[in-house]
Amino acid sequence: MTTVLTIGHSAELLVDVLAAQSLNVSVVFLVVLLATGLLRRRGPAMHLALWSMVFVRLVLPPNLAHPWSLGALADRLDPSPPIVSPHANAGSGFDFFPIAWEAGSYSDRPIRNTRTASFALLWLLGATTALAAYWRRLRPFHTVIRAAQPLSEMGVLVIAERWRHRLRVRRRVRIVTSSARRVPFTIGIVRPVIFLPTPIATDVRSVEPVIAHEMAHVARWDALWLGVQQLVQALYFFHPLVWIAGARLDMERERLCDATVVAAGRLTARDYVGGLLNVLELDLQGAGAPTMTSPKRRIDVRVRNILEQDGGARPRLAAAVAAVVIFGVFVLPLGRGAASAGDSAEPGTPQGVVQTASEAVVASFENPIPGGRVTWAWGPGHDPWNGNEVFHRGIDLAAKAGTPVLAPADGVVAVATEDFVESPSSGTVIVVDHGDGWSTFYAHLESLDVTEGQQVQRNDVIATVGSTGKSTGPHLHFEIHRDGERLNPADFVGEWR
């Protein structure tokens, strides 16, 4: 039963992450589209850095936030509380890895429905298919490289070596040729190989522009970045904006290499364009590795950019990346809650509690399982046994059986029993009275380390985690009460606040 729930909860986590990231990347895509629109065709380095933000957003935690981020600004403009799923840390947005991955370490956080598992399975099949398709596109290029012959024409090798030094490529670059394909391409990361079709290797007008362009790809490690890009695109195969951003990155990568070659000063823009058009005359087809070729509809844009850039300065990719990093610090963190946490209360005052003149001290509690992961936050959900909607009035913490449970504050043990009459499904229970109307409740314990009436200090061991009562696995169900009313523990435990 526990293993089945583990798979179900993992599927829910996956779907939640994909949904959150899909929304986040849509926001970033629109921002980047606006920024690149303002730049028009100028600055391929800046365009490349900006479109890379879309993919950077996809590998960042969904709940990333800080008080000056775009997400925090949206939080200030819309003060309504965010919708928190059962996977989320209460009150603070989305928790990236809230699930305890070990079998048997789950709480009774409900599995929402079987459709979630179906979505997760469809995603797995789609991502696997996308990765397999990318590998199938790459395989013919590896086959060509294995069958190709090392280029022996000394003049061409001298040109290649000259461009390797000019573009500061420290890796050894092999040049091979054959008539198996009519398209030049570069493949390999640590040991790059440039393939020159025989017609190009023997054409004095085309060979240097092609080698220069391919060497620019090597200098910029484009094979590596393209591989990372394809991996992310495969994981988000269902999101059309990710594929559009990938196409824009491909285009900007070619434009940046064009600008790098022309700025090097050895080839004029006209000679370089002539070599590009000579390659196009071979009726080239698209390649799956970084190449000099582009779909024909983009050639016109590239040619105009090359001619306009003739005599210009070398692209400053490092400066563009630095500028975009500064921009991204504001744009990329889209988690809500970081901006407003503590804005409405004095330092140390839990959210949701208004401190009056007669209440000089406000309760402050420690996490009863330090570092424990929240697997079901305070809020609405579904009963794991019958699927009915319930409101979870506590917080569940994933932990292995036998994990010590600590007192979150000083107090007196009011209840310590293995037979809690008021709620038999809670199993072994402890209630600690902290004074001034405050108390804490602990359920599903394995063993008791205190007795009723015993004084306890903050961080004293009072029990161990178990799975007693009605439970799907070892965990701690933790509640905070004030004058008999159950409150959201995340408002009073600094680690969760």
C-alpha cells in the first residue's frame, strides 16, 4: 500500500512541477519576446542571452523568489493568498522537493485522483519519444564521421589551424571529408570534428567561410549548449513556447557565429556571404548538429545581418550574459510570498496573529522534526481512504519510523497516551500545554518518551515518529492550537513561515 502511494505522490509532484514551470516559462517567454522586439535585429549576443533565459527558468526551482523579484511584485499588486496545493509548504508558494522518496516514509497526504498518474505516464512517454527522436537525428551524423576520411589537403588544414588560433580554440579539432552528405556540420564537445563535404573541401570560394563558421561553433561550445537545449525541450515537449524559444536560440546561435567570423577581420562580409550562398546552392537539408546552414527562409535575414555588420566589433557575449543575469535576477524568480512575508507584522510575529498592547509575547515554535519535509500542508485536500474532500488542519512531516520528535517550545505534557479516545484514528498521541492558551498536538507516534504532567523544555525529545492509528506510513501529524482553535502551524514555525 505504501509503495503504491509513493508512486502516486511522485506522479503528483511531477505534474505539479511541470504545471508550475509551464506557467513560469510562459511569463518569461513574453518578457523576452518584448525585450528582443525592442532590440530588433541588433546584437545577436544579447538576443542569444535573452532567449537562454527561457531555458534557465525551466531548470530553476518553481518557488524561487526574493523581495525584489517579478513574482514578489505581482504578489504586492495582488494581495490575495496564492492557491497552495497539498504538495506546497503552507504559505510560501511551491516546494520544489517536498516528497520523501523512500518507500514507507509518506504521510497520509491524499492522492488527488488517478488522472494525475495518467498525465505523468503520458509525459514520460512523450519525453522518452522526444529524446529518442533527437538521437535518431544525430545518429546519421555519427555514422558519417566514422566513415569519413581525414582531410589531407594541406591548404585547407592550414586554414583550419589559422582559424582555430584566431578564435582561441584550445581543443584539437579534426577535419574530415567524404561525399556521403552534402551538408557541412560540427559534432563533438571535448573532441570536436568538422565535416566538410567533398564539393566544399575542394571549392576555394567556400572552404574558408565554412571552416570559419564551424570553428566559431566550436569556440562557443555550441554542441554542448545545443545538447542541453534539446534535453530541456524533450522534457517540456508539450509546451509550444519552449519549442519556439528553441528555434529562436538556434537562429541567434547562427547569427552570433556569423558576427564572430566577420568581426575577426580575415574575411570580408561579401566573401563570407558568398561562401554561405555557395553552400546553399548544394540544396542542403537541415542538420541535427550545429551547422552553417539554416532553413532557407532564414538565410535572407542572416545575409542582411552579415552585410550590415561588416567592419563591426566582435560580439561581446560575456557582457551580454552579465547584463541578462542582472535582468534575470528580477525576472526569473516568480515564486509568490517572499515579498510579503513579515510585511504586516513586527519581526518575530507569526503571520495571522495581531499583536495587541496587552499581548507582549507571541508564541514562537521550532520544527518538531528539524529539517523534516512537509508532505501535506494546512489546507484543502482529499481523504486518502475514500477520496472525500477534507480540510487538513495541521501539517504532516515525512520521516522514517523512530525519528525523534522534539518539543517546539517549553511546556507541560497534558496528554501522552496510546489510546486517544477523542480520535482513535490518531493512534499514539501527545498534547503539550505551552501556557497562555497555546498547545501543540502530535499524532501517529511510535513511542512516548514523556508522561502526563511532565515539564519539557524546547528541543527535548518527547516521542518518536511512527505509523499508529489510521495512517498510510510513518510520519508526524502536527497541530498548533490557541484557546482550542486549530491554527496553521506554518504561521508560527520560522522554518515554514
